[in-house]
Amino acid sequence: MGGGNRLYFIDNLRAFIIGLVVMFHAALCYMAYAPNWWYVLDPQRSFVFTVMVLLTDVFIMPVMFFCAGYFAYTSLRSKGAAHFWKDKQIRITVPWVAGVLLLGPPIAYMTYFTRNVPVSLGQFWMNDFWGKMYQQVQYWFLGILLLFFLLALLAAKIKPELVQKENQAVKPSLLLFIGFLVFTSAAFLFMSLFFSPDYWFNKTYVLSFQPVKIIGLFSYFALGIYAEKQGWFTPQGYSPRAISWTVLALVSAYCFINYRLAIPLETQTTPLLKGGYACLFNLFCLSTTMSLIAIFQKLLNRETRVWKNFAGCSYAIYYVHMYFVFWTAYFLIPYQFSVFSKFTISFVVGLVLSWITANIMKNMPVLRRIF
């Protein structure tokens, strides 16, 4: 089925990124030098998964926020402010709160369970979860996304012309991308003077985020809004060149991963070292985001039965996948076969079971409106 002027590729890209998120969380179970607190850690590890995690961690969430931003004002125009915000309450606030309060604690408890810590789930839920173990697991994304939608709505209220789409498509200049790169790198560097890039801020209980990356995530959300307003990806609008952006993405990936491995975060003690990391991180992020957009627009701007179903289920897949990935990885720990086979099983089983569950959820009357 041809794509025509429809932007099927953005839905397909978002679905692909959700698949990468599942892969990312599976890979963390098998990476060398994994975080000590990670929910399930297999004794068998590989440096291959370390590289996989370090690379995918850079761009997966920025791409998701860009896609969300691209459709934000389109939805606002069609629904109006009141209906727009009501829809976000149903589709984001309700699953966010339910995820944090009901589904998140059992996932967080796996850090104790897989290490035989003598604390029951009930004790953990009532005590440690609200103290040193508080986190929002994968549901942090929903809280931050809701905040960004609120900021976008307030901006539209203050300056209504922001919502209005340009009469004709406007192609960006190179200076736009340079300015975006400089801004995101400067913000990343400034925050890294006070926080480690891997540090999670959970102290308010309301929002959970990484301070060093939060401005960058909002920047990609805002870039998505700007791209839609300027008519990017339409027949007369801007379409990134796949070859140019992909070459830049590959080169920057090579430079970034070598810098990251040669100069670990804990040894980046000077502004110069932190600045080098900030620039390479954000160059790789921007180039990979645009490369993926270009590739998907060129090759996957169509709707097939499989892509349509997977894209439609991607939100629910994201919502439930950790349960299936982590329990599969846990049950595989005693078996002494290839770590690559273990990863593949954890990833594939986690993805397939999440996909099946997502299809069930989407056909349940109560959940259909949300997912």
C-alpha cells in the first residue's frame, strides 16, 4: 500500500524505537560493567552489549520525544485545548500514575529478588520503595511527556500563532542544525557540571528524570513541533538526505563510543573533558535522529499489516515489556549456553509476549481508550 502524502514513516519509526527500547533493556542484563542495581544481571556478560547499550541510550528517547512533538499541535488544532488536555489525562496521566504506584514497585523489587535480599514484596512496597529504591522504571517517560504537553499547551495559550501552521513549507538552513547542536551541547555541559550524565533525579516523587539530558529531550520535543509547523516531510517541505546524515551518524558514533570508553564518565573531571563528551553525545544524537527519519521516510513510508499492528501496539508494548524481558532473563540465568543466545531469547520472548499482551489490552473495553 503506497504512502502517498501520509506520514506513515513516523509511526513506523516510533514502533521501531520501541523495539529498540526492548532490546536496550534486554542488553543491560548482559552488558559488561552493568549498573550494580540493574534488575536482572546474568553472570555471563559481553562487552558487545556494553557498546550496544551506550550507543542506543543516546538517541532512543530523543527520537520518541521528537515524534511526540511533531504531532502535538496537529492534535491541538483538531481537538481544541480542552479536549486535547482531557485526552492527555486519559492516555498519559492515568497509565503514568497506575504504572508508578502499582506496576513499578514489582519491577523495582526484582533488584532485591534476584539477589536474594530477605525482604518481601509487601515490605519493599511499603518501605524501601518510598525511600532509597524509589523510581518510576519505564513510566518516567509518561510523566515527562505530560509535562512537555502541558508546556506546549501553555505556550499556545500565551501565543496562539504558535499553533498556526505556515502557509507554505519552509526548509531549514544549516544554521538551524548548527544552532540546535550548540544549544543542546551547551545545556548538556552546563548540567554535567553539577550531575553525572547517568544520575537519576527522583527526590520529588512526582517526576523522574536525568538532569543532564532533560533539556535535550525537551529540545527534541520542541524541534518536532517546529518541524510540523514548517511542513517538514511533506512533498514540498524538507526531507533529510539519508546518505549525508547516515555518514555523519556513523562517524560520530565511532568518535563518541571511543571517547566514552577511553575517558569514562567518572574520569571526566574538567570542563574540557565534559565539553568533549557533551559535543560528541549531541552530535551523534542529532545525526542519528535525522538519519533514522531520512531512512524511514525513504524506505518505510507505507502502511503494511504488520507495521500497522506493531505501531498501533507500540505504546502498550512499552508499558508492559519489562516484566517479560526481566523474567525471561532471570529464568535463563542457571543455563550455561552462549550469552548471545540468552540475549536473543530474552529480547525475542520479551518482545513477542509484550506484542501479544498489547493486542489483548487494545481489545479490552477499559484499556482500549488508553492504549
